[in-house]
Amino acid sequence: MTSQKSGRVVGFLAPGESPSAVDLHLVSSGKATLRFCVGNEETQSRVFVNAINWNRVILAKENGKTIGFLSFFQDGFGPFNVGRRAFTNEFGLVSGVFRFWAYKLLENRCARPACYVYKLGVVGRMRNSGVGSSMMACLISHASAAGLASIELDVFGKNIRAAELYARAGFFETGKIDLKILEKFLPDATIIRMKKYLDTQCDINN
């Protein structure tokens, strides 16, 4: 992990470093767009906790305690490597198979970009302290070093604070998605797609 300021580090788990119980719970749960096919926070955690790809997770820690995380897709691979059995064990055969393929369909849109921000979360007491910006800067640096041309993400239309954070990082709006059919499962039926071109893209254009 890379030091950002006194007592705070942001980066990937080091080789041989084990995630904490807090890391496991934060990363495996709370994805709003998965509520209709996976369930609430506790259910998501049970399904995903043993299938986390830690090379797709950036952690922020302060004095050894996790204060935020950013999970992402890169080159088609995301933060979870979960199989159908995890769903059937949780929901039974018929419901589990249906939910698994609904999940795979949703994840397909995340796998299309070269790099996609899957989820960014900061613990309540640390919000508005620069944690989200530090994790985004870490991802931008990682993606640029990997030679990726751009990063994409989705944000709920009502989440103005998050959209402003992304805009400050250089993301711009590319379109909107209307999910009224899933409105009762989501905090907001309008999703805004945003994109940032990286320095590698600028080099190509020049």
C-alpha cells in the first residue's frame, strides 16, 4: 500500500497480506444495483465474501483501520469470481440459477470498458476527508501504468456529491440509463454514465 499522509495509506493489499474482517464485509456487500437479484447487504456478503479478487480492490486505511475501498473491473475481470454454486447454496436450485444469470447479465455491462469503477465506499465518519479522491487517484495511476485508455463508471442521478467528486477527477457525463423497471429495488431509477480519458489516450491522439 502507498502512503498518502501521516497515518493514512491507500493501495492494494501487499503480497501475503490478509484482509481484515472489516475488509471482507465492506467489499462483499452493499451493491445497490444487485439488491433485486442477490438481496440485502447480509445476503450479498454471504454470496461474495469467499470470492473476492483482491487485485481488483483498492483499500484506504488510517492507523491500521479500513476507512474506505474502491473495487473495479479491468480487462473484463472484476472484484468477484463467484460461481453458480454460491447462489444455489444461498437461494436453492431454481431461484439460485435464475439469480446467478441475472447477476451475470448485470455484470456484463461492467466488463465492457477497459476499466470500470464497480463501487467506491467510505465509512461514514471519514466522508468529506479526501478518502474517495485518494482512492480514485490511486486507480487512475494504476490504470495509466497499465496502459489503459480510459475509466468509466455509473452514478445514481440523485448522488450529486459523488458526481461532483468524479467531475473533479476529470470524469464527464456520456449518457443516462433509465431503470424504472427496477425502481423499487434501487435508491434512484436514473443512472448517469461517466468517463475519463487517461494520459495514454492523450498520447495516442497526439
